Amino acid sequence: MTITITAFERSPDGGKGLARDTRVRWALEEVGQPYEVRLVPHQAMKEPAHLSVHPFGQIPTYEEGDLTLFETGSIVFHLAQRHPGLLPKDANARARAVTWMFAALSTVEPPILDLSIAKFQEGDKPWAQDRLPVVQDRIRQKLTLLSARLGDAEWLDGDFSAGDLLMVSVLLRVKPSGLLNEFPKLAAYVARGEARPAYQRAFAAQLAINTAPLPAG
Ligand code: GTB
């Protein structure tokens, strides 16, 4: 059955791979599933056709036969459950890998998103410069503890898993700020993720779309 995901027709990052379709592409590549991409122009995101697939008018989405999903975490989890490669077989190890998926999205990512908001949506507010260090310190708190837990291990809990895929993806969002370099073990962990052939394919695919000429009209 054909898998179709959605992505920005043109990502605001110009192809740096930070939009969340990259996470879904990466998971699809890890489990070896071919997929098609439907590009959603900005003006179509909140129109009924796209809202019927994504209730909040966002990307990415996932369609496979009569199954439609939204929320990156849910899509990655679905793929990891259906196909070998992203979750361990042992039930307890599997539960721990799923725990890292949640940790990435609900513990580590929120302060990182806050930094984007503080810079790009609230940057012109009179209090923005006072808020920035507070937000950066909240990220540092999380990264300090995450780095201590990772230690010198290659991945968070045994073999590479969907937990690592999401954690690396979340950390990639903090990379442009320079904060990641304060944590060499995490920087090396992210580099290991980026070096995976599946990530490389996912990155290249989104880059090709974001650097291709836009269709006329
Ligand atoms: N919780 C949802 C999920 O995980 O799937 C969040 C989905 C989401 O935030 N989608 C964003 C979106 O559709 C794109 S990924 N935004 C349009 C809208 O809400 O109208 C977030 C994103 C966007 C841009 C960059 N960037 O340019 O660096 C990075 C990440």
C-alpha cells in the first residue's frame, strides 16, 4: 500500500531539515518503506482539504490505505511498531525506547521550542532580551541531565531506536543556536545520528524539494 506524507511546499528553513517531515522521512528510511510526498502550499494548510487530514492544519501527515495519522511522534511510533528496525523485540527494552520517544517530545523539546518562539516570534518585544537567557538556561538544565545519562554510550538505551531518532531530531533544532556545542557528548551523539545512511537519504530528499524551483503560477 502506498504511503503518502505531507511536507511544506517550501520549508521556512530553506532545506536545513528542521521541519518535522524530516523525522518521518528518517523513520521511513530506517524501516525501508518507500513513500510519496504531497507538498502543501502555505495558503492551503488551513483550508478544509488539508484540515480533513490534519485537524490543526500542519505538516507532517501520514496516509496509508484508509489510515490517516498526524503528529510526528504518533507516525514514528506507528512505523516502529509495524516494521522492524526502530524498536527492540524485548518487551521491557521496547517500553524503555518508547519512554525515550516521549522524553524527547515532551521533556526535551518544549524548552527548545520556547527558544524559537523567544527569538522569532517575540524577538521584537521590549522584554525579549531579558527572557532569552532564562529560556537558554532551561535548555541547558535539560541538556546537562541528558548528557549525563547518555555518558559515553552510543545511543540512549542499547541499539539505535525510535527514541534516538526523535531525540537526535529534537537536538538538531537547538544546533543553530550554538548551545549544543556546550555539550560535546550530545554534539557527538547528534553527529552519529546525522551520519546514519537513513538520515542522509531523508535529509537529501527534503533538501531537493526545498531547493527546487517552485512551479510557475
Ligand atoms: N506536534 C506536531 C507534530 O509533531 O507533528 C507539530 C507539527 C508542526 O509544528 N508542524 C509545523 C507546521 O505545520 C511544521 S514543523 N507549521 C505550520 C503551521 O502551523 O501553520 C515545525 C517547524 C517549522 C519550521 C522550522 N524551520 O523553519 O526551521 C522548523 C520546524
